[in-house]
Amino acid sequence: MSKRLLKSGIIVSAMTLLSRVLGLVRDVIIAQIIGAGLSADVFLFANRIPNFLRRLFAEGAFSQAFVPVLAEYQKAGDLSKTQQFISKVSGTLGGLVTLVTLFAMVGSPVVAAIFGTGWFIDWLNDGVNGVKFEQASLLLKITFPYLWFITFVALSGAILNTLGKFGVMAFSPVLLNIAMICTALFLAPYTSSPDLALAIGIFIGGLLQFLFQLPFLKQAGLLVKPKWAWNDAGVKKIRTLMIPALFGVSVSQINLLLDTFIASFLMTGSISWLYYSDRLLEFPLGLFGIAISTVILPTLARHHVNRSDNAEQSAVDFRNTMDWGVRMILLLGVPAMIGIGVLAQPMLLVLFMRGQFLFSDVQAASYSLLAFNAGLLSFMLIKILANGYYARQDTKTPVKIGIIAMVSNMAFNLLAIPFSYVGLAIASAMSATLNAYLLYRGLARANIYHFSKQSAVFFTKVLLAGLAMGSVIWHYCPTLESWQQMTFITRIHWLAWLIALAALIYGGTLLLLGIRKRHLLHS
């Protein structure tokens, strides 16, 4: 089991790494084409809605609700009943999402007015930002069908994950990035509205993701005809679990949407600066946090289902799996957090400063990146700790915690108004930290998971290694003026050398502190 979990984690992380690298390439191209001005704000606004839905479904609430119920059907060993269950879930969910997608496309101005209220008010008053509202309404008509595609991608991906085929779902986002890169390179330069071409890329990417997974489902014998069954027992159970989970597991994403709403009242560029800083943070979050969370959820669900066979052993296995997930987050999240803190401006400069993306944009985005980065470990731990509830089909507790975190985020936003868009990032980091703490406290009080002494020692060693790494790269990192004077190739060489040096120092220090392969295996 321990080697299988580690292997699955490596596979998912490798596929996620490929996706994140292509995602960075995509963002570099987008930054060069539309910079951080009006068009960028509008496109990134229209892109944030489907991205929110992607995280909500593919990496959040749907999987958290669906996987534990599917595990019960699979344990029964009746393939026919499992197929019927999947048929009813896909038909019911598909019917609902089709209606939502159609209504959202027709009512895209309403969606734009809700989340871009500042632009809408400007439009009503014939202000300079009124054009943003009009263009956002148009782009949402093109990007919203992504919801339909990603719903079925999430469903099929969750099924394949329970079968141990983690690589398929992990590879799927690569297709979205390829589609957007292609439209950015080969369509955007030949249109008067590059943001429109990029929106078309989102639509094409969603379609490719949807089609890609179908052969794997067929091979597993689980590609079935959708059937509407609102009152089916299995569908009811998922519905009961999913509705609160939609809120509970995705508080950080809801907070980002609230940030977008507030940013629509701020200076032009605010949404873009928040987006690019968030994108860099998404790299370690997706590569490590979501990958590890994806791998352990089916295992946690199986341990919970097996409690009827041996309750005591099941509880121990559940606790050990949770502890392994937390250790992996610490191992990978601590150096990522320290590295981003030291190299925030150089990374933004190397990746994005060209074309329409200026040095002033690098500086502005770096401030929000540092603020977001303060909550990186919390963002990652939320993914793991939330699984401790959803694997046991407990959705009520995360909802209560989510409400507290979201209300707190609103309060933090108000307190941070003097800091403009950076204040929004600070508030998100503080809210995530509170969310992670409350999730852990709930698990500890219920005696489901306690941070073990071994993990505390492990964390101390990881922190020492991370601080040693940070000190070395801080010492060798060139000044900001030197970065600006370098050629693009020289910048890449310097950044690559610093990252390689960081990995060497971190890994070497861990070895000196006694960390070995056995400490990375699931006990």
C-alpha cells in the first residue's frame, strides 16, 4: 500500500507538473499578447468563472461527494449495480448542468454584473470601464460551456481514480493548456480582439478534455448511457453530500471570486496582477497539494468503508494515511513557500516581463504574490484535511468551518482596504490559515487525526532545511537591477541555476538531518 500510494503520488505529480509547465507557457504568451491592461482584466475575469468551476468540480466538491459513495458500490463487487449507479449520476448531473450552462450563457450580462459590479455601475453611468462589462458579457457566453465539459471530465476522472488510473485525470488539463496556447499563437494575432480568441481556446480545451477520457471509461466497462434519476438512493446520497461540499471545500475559490468582485472597483490592472500572482502560487498548490489530495481520497474512503470489518484497524489506517498526506505537504510545501518568498520578483520578471507586460506590472504582481504566499501551506493543507471529513461522508462540519472562513475573509477584506489589491491577497491568506486550523481542530477533537510526534520532528527538520535553502539562494540571487539588465536567456539560466541550487541544498540538508526514503512512505 505504501509504495502504491507513493507511486500514484509521483504519477499524478508528474502529469500535474507537465500541465503546470504548459500553464505557465500559456500565461507567458497571454501576458505578452494582452499584458495587464483592459483586455487582460476582461479575459481573466471571464476565465476565472470556469476556472472556479474546474476547481469546484474536478478538484473539489463533486469528487469529495462522489468517490466515497462509489467506493461503497465497488466494495459490493456487483459491476451491474455500479454501472447503473454511474448511469443515473451522469444523467441527473448532466441534465442539471445543461440547464445551468444554457441559462448562464443567455444571462451572461447578469453574471458579469454580479461578479464585475464595478464595471456594471460604470456601464450604467457611461464611464470609461463600461466597455469592460460589455466585453465580459460576450466572453462569458463562450467560456461558460466549459462547465458542461468539466462536469463530465470530473465524473469520469473520479471513476478512473477509484480504479487506480490516476494518470488519465491528471493529464487532462494538459489538453486545455495546449488548446489555449494554440489559439493564442495562431488565432489571437489575426483578430482585432485577442481576448475573444483566448476565450475560444477555453471552449476547445474543455471539449478535448471531455473526449479524451471516454476511451478509458469504455475500456473499464463503465462508459454507460446517462439516465435521469433524481430520486435514486445513490443520487440522493451524493446530492446530500455535494450541496454542502460545494461550499465547504471551495471556500478559498469563493474568496477569490469575492476578491474579483472587489477588484472590479479598483484600478485597472488589479485583476491581472492578482491573477498572475495567483497563477504562480497555483503551481506548487496543484503540483503537490491537489495531487496528494487526489491520491489519498480513495484510500481514505476505502479505510472508512472497511470499518465494519475491523473498526480499530480501519481507524489506525485512516489516521496513518492522513498523517502521510500532511507530511508530504510539509516536505514539498515548506521549500515552495520559502523559495517563492525569496524569488518572487525574479520569477515574475523572467516569466512575464515582455510585450505588453511591463516592469511596473512585475513589481505590482510581486506584492500580491508575497501576500498570497503567506498562506500557501494553509491552502495546501486544506486539501488534505478536508478529505478527512469527506472520506467519512461528513459534509456538515466543513460547511460550518467554511462559513466562518468566508465571513472572516470578508472582514479581513474590509480591514485591508487601505492596501488595495494587495489587501485582498492578505485577506485570502489569513482566511485560508483560519480554515486549515479549524479543519484540523475538528479532526483532533473527534480523535480522527492528530499531528503525530514523528511528523512534528519531521516538520522541524523540513523547516531547518528550508531555511538553509532560503539563506543560500538569497545570498546568491542577483539584484533586481541586474535582472533587468540581463538578456532573456541569461535570466532563464540564472533562475534555473538558483532553483537547482535550492533543490540541492534542501535535499542535502534533509539527508544530513537524517531524513531517508522510509520517512516518505505511508506507514
